[in-house]
Amino acid sequence: MENTELNITEVISGVINSLLESLFNSIDSNLFTILDDITFLNTDILKTDSFEKILGTSSVSGILLVANSLLIGFILYYSLKLLLSNFTYIDMERPYQFIFKLILCTIFMNFSFFLCEQFINLIWLVSSSIRNIGENLFNTNICFYELIEVMNQNLITDFSFNIFSLDGLIKTILSVGLLNLVFTYSLRYIMIKVFILLLPFSILSLSSNSTAWIFKVWIRSFFSLLFIQVFIAIILLIIFSINLHSSDLLSKIISVGSIYALIKGNSYVRELFGGISTDVQINLNSMKSMMR
């Protein structure tokens, strides 16, 4: 009887280990190859035909057409407010000041694609420079692909996956952390495109003192979304400066902390500069729910 129960336990354990090993191998072979592409963004994010059409290639197409149409609304809004100020005695900016700001906003608004391109390129150059420093110092690519390769080769010493061992637990944490990173930075990728499309409207908001706060919120959120890749490049630089080419317990614990730091990178940047959250948390419970 005891042997039967023992055999059933071993079979169940083997099935669980086999399923999780297949899942984690699939994650490693398919997901981490794209993680660098969706994290370290450059101007290629703008250079797609469909996105350029949505944003508008001229002032009479796409989002730019809508933004330029709103110019009339801002003029009517200011005119009405100026008229009412004669009765309510509310302080108003002078007409020539409003017209001057409106002209400047119109110019910058219609060059919003160029402005975004330069801003994204600046962040890309900063993050690339940080990674290049690491490549020159450590003679290895500072990227997610290389990091996960190092962790899989040097930190997981068990030849067969076993969720009930320390290596199995660490492998599980690394794979689930990888899933979190992929979904988090995929959401960030989408939100950056959304904020790029909102740029013409945020620039237009500067033409009126009562709506200027919209641009302040936009620039803080957009900057924090882009700056994440600079922050991640710094974290990766620190991780590669630590000796992970070892199978001792300290290296394994540090590897777990490294993944956690990468996951929380968005939260740290948001606490420093403000902005929106793109955190996506995938844990073991949600994975079990998806497999049901």
C-alpha cells in the first residue's frame, strides 16, 4: 500500500515537473529573444506606414487634421472668455499674447512627429551609451538575452527540472519574472505610441493658461515611459558587474533579486518622476488558472 502511494506521488510529481519544464523551456526559447526589442526602443517605433498615417504626414491628414481643427475651438473659447471678462473682471492674457502663443503651438504641433523622433532618439542614445560602457568593461552584450543565457547556464545546476528543489524554485521565479517583464514592456510599448498620438493635442493645450496643465501631465508621463529603458540599462550594467558565473547560493539569490529589480523598474521610475503605471503581475496562481 505504501509503495502504491509512493508511486502515485512520484508520478504526480513527474507530471508536474514535465509540464512546467516544457512551459518554461517554451518561454525561454520564444519570449526572451524579443524582450530587448520591446524594451530598448528607438525611432523605428515611429517608422511604420500605418502609424505615420494615423499621426498624419501633413496638417490635413490623420491626428494632425483633428488637432488643427481644434485651433478654431481654442480661438472661439478665448474670444468668449475675453468678452465675458469685461463683465466678470477676470484677468485675461492680452490678445497679442494669445495669438503669439497660438502661432508657436501651431508650428510645433505640426512638427510633432519630428519632435518625438528627436526625443526618442536622445533617450535611445543615452541607454545605448550605458550598455556600450558595460560591453567594453565586461566584454559581453548588456541585454536581456545574454542575461538569461548566463542565468540558465550557470545558476541552474540540476540536470533535470524539479520544482521541489532550490534550482527548480529559482528557475520558476526566473521564468515567471520573464513573463512579467514581457507583458509589462509590451504594455509600455503600446502606451508610448498612445502618448505620441496625443502630442499634438498636448502642445495645443499650451495656447491657453487654463489648459496648459495637460501638457505638463503629458510630458511627465511620456518622459517616465521612455526613461525606463535608461533605468533598465543601468540595472543591467550593475547585474553584469556582479559575478553570476557561479553556482553558489549567493549568486542564485542575487539572480532572483536582479529579476525583481527589473520587474519593479517601472515603479521606481514612476516614484521618481511620476507618470502612469505599466506593471503587469503574473504569478503562479494566475498561471494555474490559465492552464485550467
